[in-house]
Amino acid sequence: MLRNEQTALRDHVLNIASSLFYAHGIRAVGVDLIVAEAGVAKTSLYRHFRTKDDLVAAFLTCEDEQFWQTWQEVADRNADDAWAELNAHLEWIGSRLARPNYRGCPQINAVAEFSDPKHPARQIAATHKAEMRRRLKTIAVRLNSDRPDELAGQLALLINGAFVSAGMLAPDEAIPLLQNAARLLRAGHTS
């Protein structure tokens, strides 16, 4: 098989697995279901992903890359105004929460499914959340927060709480809740 065909097959398997993992949960989806849905043999799956954990890691890595790509696009559009940037992030995150098929943050979902801190899914999730907090701290510094670490932690808690609560919010509720809470947090962190 040619390299492009191999890459296409790998991407196909990963896309099917990602959809299944997100819709049903990682532990609920077995390799047999993935190969059946993808229309491939198990050997094809294992040629590209040595174990199910490798496939899970690839799924979370793709989710991570897509999230940060959107984050960076928003940051670039608002590079001159930290407050506008934060509000724009909260707007796209709130819009994400309002999608009808939204089942929460894949990284948070993975942490809920895997208790072993050494599991690759938890490590990817931890790295993702640490990066969010780092980026929020950068915004907090630009906002002239007198306690940027604390503000970043509070904003991360706000965003992660919204991810977990998405299914309990009305579709038009997330954005104003996020933005108004961020405004109050900011007010408590400037002299």
C-alpha cells in the first residue's frame, strides 16, 4: 500500500474511533466496534495504532490540536486587547457548549474514565489543562491583574466548570454566563 493510502487509512480509523469515543465514551467503545464501523480488519487498526491506548492518545492529541488552533486564531485576531481576547475566547467556547451534540471536554471526559495518573489519556489531559492555565495567565498579566496566577486559576475553573455543565445550560446561556463571570473575576483582580 502506498504511503498516502496508509495515511488515509490511519486517518479514517482515527476519525471513526474519535467519533465513537466522543459519542459513547472511551471505555464503552471496543476495538471490535471501531473496526466494524471503519470497515477495516483489526490488523489494519493495529498496524497504525499498537494498542487501544495509542488510539485514545491520538484522539485526544487531535482534539488538543484543534482546540489550540482555534484558540490561537482568536488570540491573533485580538492581539492588541487582552480583555477583547478573553471575551472572544469565552464566546467561541460558549458557542461550542451550545452545539446539540456537545458531550463535554474530551480531556475532562478522559480524566473521568481513567483513574491511573500514568495513563496516556490522563497525561494528555493534564498537559492540555496546564496549557490552558498558562495561556490564561498570559492574558491575566496583560490585563494587569495584581494576582495573575490566581486569576488564571479562577478562569480555568470557570471554563472547565462550563465544559462539565454544558448539558444543563440553555443554548443561549453559556456565553453571557462565562463573560459576566469573567468580568466579575477581573474586577476582583485589579487595583
